[in-house]
Amino acid sequence: MKTLTKTALLTAGLLASTASWAAGTDAGSIISNTATATFDDPATGNSGTTSATAPDITVAELINVNVTAENTVPVEGQPGDTDQVLEFTVTNTGNGTEAFTLDATNLTGDDIDADNVTVYLDDGDGVFNPATDTPVTTDIVLDADEAATIFVVGDLPVDATTGQQADVELTATSATPGVDGAAPGTLIPGQGTNTPAGAVVGENPTDSDSATLQVGEIVTDATVAITKTIESRVDPFGGTTDVPGTVVTYLITVTPENGPVDNLVVADSIPLDLTLVPGSVTIDTVAKTDAAGDDEVDVAGADVTVTLGTVAQDTTVEIRLEAEIN
Amino acid sequence: MRLLTTLLFLLPFSAFAGVSLESQPYRVVVTPQEDGSMAEEWKEADRIAPGDKVGYRITYVNTGEEPVSGVTINNPVPDNTVFIMNSANGTGATITYSVDGSQFAPLGELKVLEGGEVRPAGAADIKSIRWVLNDALAADASGNVEFQVRVK
């Protein structure tokens, strides 16, 4: 085959127009070209026609893929959170059906690594669900122009701290033998999909993109601080000695911390050598009855139950009760 | 007998005047040179993929014994390809283009009606290329014309 060379200065615009061709003509398509000539025969005045058809061109498979991370800002979670989800779109930007190998890795240069990084193929609803989405264990096959939603799922380490980031990269690489590491433009004979013309390595036979998991502001579970002290003693003689007949006033304080709490119940049992003074229980100095059901306080024998319900963060509730030494 | 009749019918024309055409595709590869220019190589048309440039070279020969005049070569732009602007050439030929396959004009004069507005024709609008040889073609004389397309 003869090779003809000609030198031409090409404009930048012409080069730029070659930059991106999505999918394009299907692999295996035939390009036919026919030229027709007409001419006159001056001697006879007749005109003639002839034509020539160039050898058909069968379009080769062009192998290209694009990986795009859909999370453009870090996805936040708490230390120890499992199944943190990063969403990617993998698109076959070539012109033939192609298998791609997917690989998710923790990048270096960030703060932490995500644990148990697993790649899932979405079942079509666009939402990660470990029960219905499938962990990717083999190559995925995409038609030309077809896109797949891929979830890269990992766990945040329990010892991670606020602001730490884990960069996770998803790479899709053509599974056609000979593609990995081959320069763009390389012909791989016999490997084209639906075409005898072979496969040609495109500009992006492999592509990667990364997204970030981040430990958010650490949220601690709400707790309740409780104290119980003896606020005062009054003995039968007007003093403060502990003798039979002395009335002891107990002060119980409860304070929700790190957040509000619901269904807060305080229970107290009067020791055997003391007897609750009937009707002596107060909440924030408001008197309550001992009967069940009419207010927060319910007294059953020596057991005092105070049902406070929802209490706001850092709000201290004071419960007082009096007991007499037997 | 029938064969003979056919031959006789063809004879007057093929014996005294004839033009043969041959069309050959090439894979056009552009590579930068050390001096900053681009070298364009026309290679074997294998492994053509989307985005590639294909060059067609059409060779014409006057196979008759007398000169012919008015040699006109028409070549529709192949399906699945887009004409590459300014890629058509042919020594001693006047080149015109068509956006509908029937009316031909120089590139700068071609207009396209789109969405109620007239605009200049672009590469994607070119449907056919025409070369008209300026001079009569002597017996046994030959030449070629060429153009390039990009595979969609």
C-alpha cells in the first residue's frame, strides 16, 4: 500500500474540532463511497457516464469510557458509620458494546482510608440499597453510549475525627485484552465488537474520578446528669441530728446534656429506715400529689416515680421529697 | 447472439470515447513535525474508527482514443461521515458543492435555510462535491481529485 505524504499547516480550529466524539458511528457500520463521472465526446456529441465505488470501510470499535463522580462535595458521616455511599456514573463513550473492569481504591495523601470499600451496580432506581443493588464482582458490560450508576460504599473508621477526609477513586478500564497500557490509536486486531475491523484504543480506554467521604461535626448521644443530695435535716428538737423523727429533704436534679431527651423518668426508692412524707414531692418547687395518673408523680409504697417526659438540653429539673427517719 | 448484440451496442462508445474512474479510501493521519507544521499521511484504510479522517482519491483516465470534454465528477459525502472543510482539491478542476445534491455552488455562496433563517453552509451541510475539469482530457491522460471526511 502506497503512502503519500503531504505537508499542510492546519489551523487550530481544525484541530480543536477533533477533540471529542461521543460514541459515534456504531462499530461494524459500513461506509460506502461512489463517484460518478459524466463527459462529452466532442467527435460524436454523445455524452457518457461512468462510476467507481471505493472499497467499503467497516468501522472499527473505538474503545473509550468516562467515569464521573456525582458527589461534588464531601459526603459526611460519623466515625464508625458503615455503608457510606459515593455515587459515580460510568459511561461507555465508545461505539461498541464493551466490558469494563471497575476498581475502587482509597487514594493516598488524604487523612484516612475508608474501610470495606465495595463497588455496587445500581438496580436502576438511583438509590443505594444493599438488599437490592449488586456488589460488582465481574466486569460490567455497557452498550455504546450506555451509562451505569455505580455506588462505591465504605465505612468510616471508628477512631476518625471531625474534618478528616477519605478520598476514594473509581476506575473503569476496558476489559478487552491488549487495551490496558496501550497508547491511544493502537489497533487490536480481532477484538472489535460486531466488527471485523478490530478495536482501536481511544483517548480514554480507562478513566477515573474520585469523591470524598468526610467525618462531620461529631454528634454525641444525649445523656442525663443526675444528682441526689440531702438538702436539709430537721430533727424533732429543731436541730439537724439524725434521730428518729428527723425529716430529711432530698434534692434530686436531672439535666439532659448534648441534646434534649424524651420519655425521661426518674425513679427513687426510699430506704427501709425512712418513710416518705405523704404529699411532700415537688418538681421545681411545685407540689405534686402521690396519686398515680393525675400528675408527673406516682408514689407506690417506698417507690417514687417521676415521669418528666421531654426535657430540653441543659435544663435542670429539681425534684424534692421529704422522708422521716423511722 | 444476445451477447454479440450487447457488445455491438456498447462498441461505438467504448471504442472511441471512454473515461474510467477508480476510487480509493485512505486513513488520513496528521502528525506534528519538528518545525511546527503538520504532516498529513494517507495510509491504508484499515482500522477506521469514529473521529478518524478518511481521504478518498478518485483517479480518472481517458481510456478512449479521442479527447473528451466536460468531464464532471460527482461524489456524494458518504453516510456516517462529515465533509472536512477545504479538503477537496483537484488540479485543473473547478470545485463546487451542494447541500441538497442537485444544486452546486462555490462554498462561500452556499446557504442553508434552518429554522426560518438563512445561514452560510457549514461542513455538516455539505452533501455532495463536484469537480469540473477546466480543459478537455486528452486520450490516455489521467489525473485525480480528492476529498476528506471525518467519521461521525
